[in-house]
Amino acid sequence: MENDNLFDIEEELAKLPNSPGVYIMHNANDDILYVGKAINLHKRVRQYFRSGHGHNNSPKIIRMVEQIAYFEYIVTATDMEALVLESNFIKEYRPKYNALMTDDKGYPYIRVTVEENYPKVMYSHNMKRNKSKYYGPYTNAKAVKEIVELLNKLYQLRTCTKNITPGVPCDRPCLYHQIGRCVAPCSGNVSVEEYGERVNAAIAFLNGNHKDILKDLTDKMKAYAEDMEFEKAAETRDLIESIKHIGSKQQMDKSSGEERDVIACAVENEDIVVTVFFVRDGKLLGREHHHMTTMGETEVSSILSSFIKQFYLGTLYLPKEILVPCELEEQDLIEGFLTERRGSNVKILTPQKGDKKSILKLAEDNARLVLGQDMERIKQKEKRTLGAVKEIAEILGIECADRMEAYDISNISGRLAVASMVVFEKGQPKKNAYRKFRLQTVSGPDDYASMKEVLSRRFTDEKMNVYPDVLMMDGGKGQINVAQMVLDSLGIDIPVCGMVKDDKHRTRALYYNNQEVVFPKGSQALMMVTALQDEAHRFAIEYHRQLRSQHQVHSILDEIPGVGVARRKALMLHFKDLSSIKEASIEELMAVDGIPSSVANYIYKFFHGEE
């Protein structure tokens, strides 16, 4: 359905089918406000536009309905299909009025790429449907990285991404082989079978078989000590201790077989923290805290329903039991959804007593504790950001300073002159709004003319149609006058300030309306202006340094016979930097697309001299 003046909500409500499906609410700008699922679309969607229904009493729903310009819907064959589709849409579109996870975490896994001739053992942020073996999920990313590093070191497994064919050398062994960290299958001298034994030993370790490894290492340590190779003996001893440490992390009571996630939440206005405890084989393996946002008051049952649908949609691992503090909305349907994904029964339980109730209360206490800490942190952050912005507006006597833009010019004696534009919104850097400018009309070190060009380009660019509440210029009255002249010529009314520095080059005040505005001692506003000025300077310097580096590379390569614009670009794309080109052999240079043997010889001789 399209959003146009012909959309009649009453008429479209009458057309709704008595079928399960997903409905999508839009505002006049085509933004998605809300995604929901229904067992019966006709009954469910009509409720939003009829008074007297319970959920219409929510301030959140009232605000949302006032903005609905049109809706669309997708009919599904079953309730289950509707639930999956709703979860996918919420994850993709992140609608304003849905309860959303704001920190979409993944679980760390250990991945063994057994589909390759020469497999790798590596850290993985998530579990994918491919032919690799996965171990996990783990809740401690640091421990996972320790295990991966240990296995690669212990069994000298490769960590590179080279495509290796058995028996065919593809490259000379790298530094890892030289220091004894890789057996170098890339050399063509290691058979698949020999390498596979190492991988199988690593897999055995991941399956919990540490006994043989510890015995071998202990024998080696004793042999090193007897031969008076004390340094190697100490290294082996440390490795044994690492294995014991990691092994102790993996040890759990195998008797109970309990496998569950415990989920609870704490709510404060529109801020929500959901805590998840992971119980595996009867032991608390770890915990995570997730933040959610919701527009207005929402029942705990609704919050946890939304969380569970989003949380378990992105992971292949599902526990047998999930403990929650209250019965969920559509609990039977969610259980069916999770059971289908796991391939065996998943039960959602609300314990009333015993150990399960105790651990659920512990999760609730943790959620409240984290939310309390977050609220304090948020207050401090607001003081540094929104508080500083409000203070700046009050000091200057302007209505608002929510969006501030600052500019800076960078050049060396007028060469490669560039400018930066940085943006702070509500006291925080908005980096996707930053802009770089390469000066086009100014020659020589003329900062005023440069700033005039930059501001003229910025305020006549149709793509940059969001204007700031205040302009902050890195300079005094001269820069302010240039900015004011550009704005006046374009008929734009924006307050312009100069950021004033002291003798030690530290920001100390603003220059506004022909007078210096001094900040109170310890002012958050002064810190904000200083951060804005420093960021504009950093961004300009960084861009200028980048151009200088490119210019230097271009100048050197341009001196080589046979290297023009196209070949210079091909060389840089292939080798990435000048030092790699200098170190390349003639054969490596010839491997670059468009570089014949004659030019490769010219390049090699240019950097290495006649041989």
C-alpha cells in the first residue's frame, strides 16, 4: 500500500482479513512507527482506532496512533510465520514504538574450519550455518581468545587466509614459521594427514581431553630441566598452568544436566535493563546485561516477550528451559517458535519456590543494580553533554545550541590547503555529518579567503540542508566577519562565535556580538567548546597529513619511466603503500595488472639501483 491522499483508514480497516499476519504502521513521512503480529489482523488492527480497548489507554499507544498516516499488512499461513516475520522486521527496521534491544550482542565461539584442507582454529563472533565445527557459546570473550591463542601456539596451526593446495607451494613461509608458531603448510611440505593430526589434537582439547596434553608437556618440561634448558622449561611450565587454568574454567558438575537461561528485567521510565544468566550442566556459566528502549510504560511480560523474540532469533544455540518472572504474552506461541528452532522442546517457566526462584531473584537484583548504575552514568553524561549545550545557549543568550558546527583550515605555506567541518549534536560528535574540503579557488596561505570558500560551498550544497544552531569559528573577529558576510549574502541567520585561545593555545572564551564571553571556572560549557575546537583541528590535520602522504607517493612514482596515472593507481591498489612497492621483487611487480616486465624492471632498478 502506498502513502497518498487516497488512503482512507476506515475503508482500509474494513478490508482487513480475518487471518494471521504482520501489520506495519507508517507516519506521513513513510517512517515505520510500529510492527506487530496478530492472530486475526481484522480484530487486532481495528483495536488501535477504537476507543474503549485496554491497550489504547497507554500514553505510548495514544502518541503512536496520532501519528499513523497509513498501515500495511502481510498475511501469513500460521501464527508461527507471523511471529518470525514480526521479529525479522523489528530487527531490520527498529521501529520507534517497539521495545528494542539497543545492544545486539553476539556470543563468542571457537570455530574450526574443518571444510578446508588445512583448517584453522579461530575466534568467531557468532555461529553460522556452514561446514565448520563450532564450540560454545562462551560468555567470556577473553577466555575464548586465550584458548584460541594457546591451541594455535601449541599445535603450530596456521592463522592466515591463504588458499592452500596440498603439495603445491603457494608462498614462502612467513615470520610465524620462523619463530616456531606455524608448520607452514603454504610451503607445500606438510601433508593434509600430518596437519590433520594437529587439528584433531586441538579438537580433542576443545572436547575436554586435557590429560594427554598435560602429560606430554610435563615430560617435556622435565627433559628441558635435565638438559639445563631452564628458559624452555619455564615456558613449558607456564603453558601447563595456562591449560590447567582454562581447563578449570571449563569444568562443571556433569551430574545434574541442567541447561537453562534465566531472564529478568528492571524498568525505570523508558530505560530497561534485561539480565540473562546462563546455566549449563547445573553451573552458572556467565551472565549478560542488555539494554532496551521503549516509548512509554510497558508491562514486564511485554518487554520480555519482545526481548526473547529478538534475542534468540540471532543465535543457533537455545537452552532446554528459560526462567522468567511472569507469564509472557503469547507464551505458548513463543515456546513453539523456540522449540521449532532448537529441534526439541523448549519450556518457558515461572518458578514459585526453590533454587530456580532464587536464581531468578538474583537475576532481577542484578538487573536493578545495573540499571541504577546506568542511571547515574547517564546523569553524569547528560551533565557533560546536554547540560553543557544548555549552558552555552544561556551564556550566549540564544534560543538553542543543540547543533554546533566548527571549522578549521590546514596547510603548509598554502600548499595542499584543506578545511574541516565537524558537528556536535546535543553535546556529542556526529561523525557521519563531518565534512572535508579540498580548497579549489585559493592559492597561498590566505585563511580568510579559504574560510569564505568553505562556508560558501557548505551553505549552498543542497545535500547539506540541515543548518546548525550556532557556528563556531577557529579564530577571532576576522574569521567571524568572513562567516557573517557569507551568511548575509545567502540570507541565512545563524549566530557566529569565535573560539578564543590563550597564550598557551588553550581555549579560554568565546567572541560573540563584538564582545568576549568568559566562562565560569570549571564550566562544562568551556570543556565542550574546547572539545569542539580540538576536534575540528584534529580532523583538518588528519586530512592534510593524508593528502601529503598521497602526494609524496605520487611524486616518487611519477619519476619512474613507464609509470603513469593508471599504473601508479594499480600499484597502490595492489601493494597498499610505498614501502611494499620498494621491497617487491620483479616477479611480484609483474603480478600487478597492467605492469609489463619492462616496467617492472624499471621500478625495481629505480629503488634498488643497477645490479
